Amino acid sequence: MPSSTPVSPAEYKAIGVALIRRSNQCKNWEYTRRSQNKDWATYFGIAPEVASNVWNKLVDRSRIPRAGAPKHLLFAYVLLKIYAGDKPMSKIVGCHFNTFTKWAWIFIRLIHDLHHEVIRFDNRFLGWDRTKTNASGTVDCTTFGCLDTFPFDKAMWDPKRSKAGLKYEVAHSIHNGSIIHWNGWFKGSVSDIKIFRDSLKEKLEAGECLESDSGCSGENCLKNPDVAKSRKLKQQKGVARARQEFIFCKMKKFASMRGIWIHSYDKHELAVGALLVSIQLGFELGTVQLFDIEYEAEYF
């Protein structure tokens, strides 16, 4: 298939199944047909609709590299989802491990580069009635495990996890569920409030607020769990923060985010960006379901 050709979700599903199907399964079409969705979730972690959307965005922007094929995009998701060493992962897709590594990282970088247009801070305005509330979203930080540096850098140590970590900040819209901001990486010992002041604080408009947990406090625009006018509003704030944790949960279903990262820290940033882009596209396409929330808290 030419690299400049758009690919539909159905075509991507067929490409993915052919990539991971074993020779003894080719004769048993009934079995592979029943297990296609499970196989996709196991090996790629995304829906075919997301893969198709990412590929078509890259085609529209003429970003597909020479000799790049639709299956090479799936190499990137196999690396992110399985993360078990180059040779074992290359056996899954049936190619040499050097070929697998080459194309996986090429497409992880390409997916990451879409974050400027997919994850937009202006998306927080969608569905936001600013006459009823001045809170636009929630913000929180999460840490992913990584190898210790040599020589040892105590600043990398995350006291919450009791291991070295890379910390990222993510914000999501209360009113439409979109991921609207991310920032990282930071060393594991860096406080949440310091990360907030690094970038996100400057993006907020006058009077705009964000919901945060008690670990991120020190600014008037951050509203902690105990800042509420009634018990009902306090419960609503908790549900909004729980939906933020759902995003982190979706990220940590990928082994690359759940285990210990063994590649460079800069590559980890590429991987996190690629996953956030994919999760946001899943929200938009309806392949990743977010629960609706009722939110009436205001801080005028």
C-alpha cells in the first residue's frame, strides 16, 4: 500500500490482525474473527479507528517517511504496549529487531509531534458556561518509574514511589473531558506546585481556576478538595478529579508507562506525548469512553 494513501479503520484492523496472526491461525478464520478486538487491545492498546486517524493525519501533512507503511505505525504501539525488549517485540510482528526498533521510534516521534494540534489548551472553552463557574479543568501530576542515573542523582528520587521517576503534569477539561495540557518531564522530587508555575499558571486567564488535589497548593487559582461551599459540591469536585485519574489509568495500561523505563529520558517524553495524543483521539472518536460528570462549583 503506498505511503501516501489514507487507510480506513476496517483496513487497519485487517493489517493489525495479519501482523500478529500466526500461520496455524490463518486456517482458522472463525477463531481469529472472534478474537480480533481482544488481540488489538493486547498487542496495540488502541482501537483501529485511532490508528487510522493518526495515519491519515500524517498522510494529510506529508509526514510519512519514505518506505513507511501502515504496519510500521503499529510497531510503535507494540513497543508502547508490550515494552519487553526489542527482540521479543520484533518476534510479535515478524521482522528483524533492528527494523522493528527503527520504525517504532520513527512513528512514536511522529505521533508525539501531533500533540500541538490534538491537545490544545483552547479546547477547555468547549461546553464551558463562564457565567456559571470560573473553573475550567483539573490538573494533577503523575510519576513513571525509570532507571537510576549514574552517578546517582537524588533529585530523580520520587519519595512517593520510593524509586527514581519522571514526573509529568496533565490537565483535562471539566466540561468536555478533553486533555488540554501536558508538561514534562521533570525529576521525580520536583513538587507539583513548582511544575504548575513552570508553564500552566501563565496560560490561565484572570479569574480562571483549576481543581487540584492537596499535593498542589499555594496559588489562588488552584482549588483544593477542602475548598467547597457545600457537601454536594465537594463530592462533585472529587468526581472531577477521579476522571483525571482515569486518564492516568489509561496511560498505565501500557507496559512502557507501568514498568521501569530503560531508554533515554528524552525518549520517554516522546512516548508520553504519543500516548496522550492517542488517548485524546480515542475520546474524540468514541473508542475510549469517559463518564459524564455534574459540576456546579464556582469561586466568583
